[in-house]
Amino acid sequence: MTSGVIVLIGSFILLLILRVPIALTLVASSLITGIYLGIDPAAIVQRMVGGLNSFSLLAIPFFILAGEIMNEGGNFPQVDQPG
């Protein structure tokens, strides 16, 4: 393995052991690895934000919202109760 991969995996595991939330762990380990490899942190953040501008990612919160609306409206069968 290259040293960048070792830094990435090592920082990821270390932050998980320290009980840092997974989203922050992903961001921090990416930034740590980028700084180690000499990549501009602004470029790393720009690529991360650019990845979030995906139209297909909007389906996830809207799917959850639709489920909550159907659950509160009462026209949605209870999945966790048999029969």
C-alpha cells in the first residue's frame, strides 16, 4: 500500500475509535490525507461540495418525507406489526 492509503485508513480508524461521528470522520480523514499528500485543502473541499450537488441525492430525503407523511396520515399499513 502507498503511504497515502495508510494515512487515509489509519486516520479513519483512529477517528472512529475516538467516537467521532462518521460524517466528520470522512471529512477529517480526507483532509488529513490531502494535506499529507500536498493537495490544497480548498480543492478537496470544493470536490466534496461538488459531489453533493447531485440531483439523484435529493430522492433520499424526499423518500423519507413521503414515508413520514403516509405514516402520520394513517393510510400506510404498519410494517413492523404482523397481520
